[in-house]
Amino acid sequence: MAAEEKNRWLPYRREVEDCKLRLICFSGGGASTFTSWWKNLPAAVEVCPVQFPGRENRVREPAITRIPQLVSQLMGVLDPLLDRPFALFGHSVGALAAFELARQLRRQGLGGPEWLLTSGYPAPQLPQRRPAVSHLAPPEFWQAMRDHYSMDPVLLGSEDMKSFLYPGLRADYELVETYVYEEEPPFSFPISVFGGSHDPETTDLELLAWQKHTTGRFRKQILEGDHTFIKTARDSLVYEVAQDLGYLMAANASRF
């Protein structure tokens, strides 16, 4: 893959010369969410935020609307980064992408992550409990955001912001609504899940249901906030991630 193409997928990657572990991050909202995370993580951790097409600096590109196609693209983009230990972090639909990427790596006999960290997303085997919206035209789509998804009223009052966000946000919902879960064995690596105390996208039981997907260490942590707690509770979330990665690196010092 050409360097220009990789830069579109990884616009905020900060290379670490003595990198011991890469943290590859996904969020449907955009890769800029993770730009400052490196400041509060162990120095040997290299943060690699992934930018999906149709978001932020890629807003003019067609968004990918099927998880298998997204994972296929990610396999090619991320292959050069998997030459050393790595962990996956995903928020919202990014959690689903991280989960299925880990599964695809296993199917192909490739090395999986050292840790999977998911945020603001129910366990993938659970049925959708929210109304489908990806098929709606913009007026009906935004009305559904108002009625069912607790969208920020300030954003809903800005026609410019809605026009800018609609393609990527609609694609996020299509990724989720067309996803088909298939049963596979659990992973052996640890899983941590994070949720917002007032996040309408998840319940406590939906987060706990992630435990099904690992035979190893599992933990759940609730942070203050709604679905945007990844931003509003950033310091607390990054602290929790740092605790997991620090534990991982200390427990496996001979490999890192």
C-alpha cells in the first residue's frame, strides 16, 4: 500500500523509536479523538489512531458500510504495524471493528493482540435493541437521533454540522445494523470493557456480556458520562487503559 494511502488511514500516528507495544485505536467518530493519548500512557507505547473513510480528513471519501469490507481494508493497512506486540482499543462501532479484526487475524493464523479494550459498545452477540436508522433520509434520520439517541441539541440545531456529520454517522449505523454475528471460540487474551454511566448505547449487562469472548482476564469499568465519555472522561479512561497496558508490560517484561 502506498505511503499516501497509509497516511490517510493513520494521520495521527506518532512513531516511538523504542516502541515496545502498539496501541491501535478505532472510533467511528474519528481518529483525532486519540491524538493526545500518548501523553498519559507508558513511554514505550506507540499510539496508532486509525481513520475510517468518510471521517474528518477523509470526509470526501465514500464510507465503508460493511464490517467484513472494513476489516479486509484494515488487514492490509495495519500489517506493517503488527511486527511487534500490539493491543486494540475500539470505541462504539470501533469496538466492533477491533473485535472482528482480532477474529480475522486468528482465522488467518496471524498473531493476535495482547489485549482487547472496548468502549461504549454492547457485546457483539447481543441483538440490536435500538431502532434501525441507516435507511432514513436526512430529515428522518436526524429526527430519530433526537427521539432515540440522545443527540446533542446544539449539534441538532446546526444545519452545517448535520450536513458534515451525516455521511459518516449514517455509515456507522449501517455498519452496526448490517453486522451478522457468528459463533466462534473465545480468545485467550484479556478483554477490558468501558462504559459511560449515562450512555444510552449500553447497559451494565450488555457490557458484562463481553466476558463470553475471553478465557483470560476480564474487567469492566464504568466512567462518568454519556456516549461521549471517551472525550468528556478522557483522563479517567486513558488512566484505566494505562493501568492495563502497564500491567501487561510488567507481567511480560521478558517479551517487551
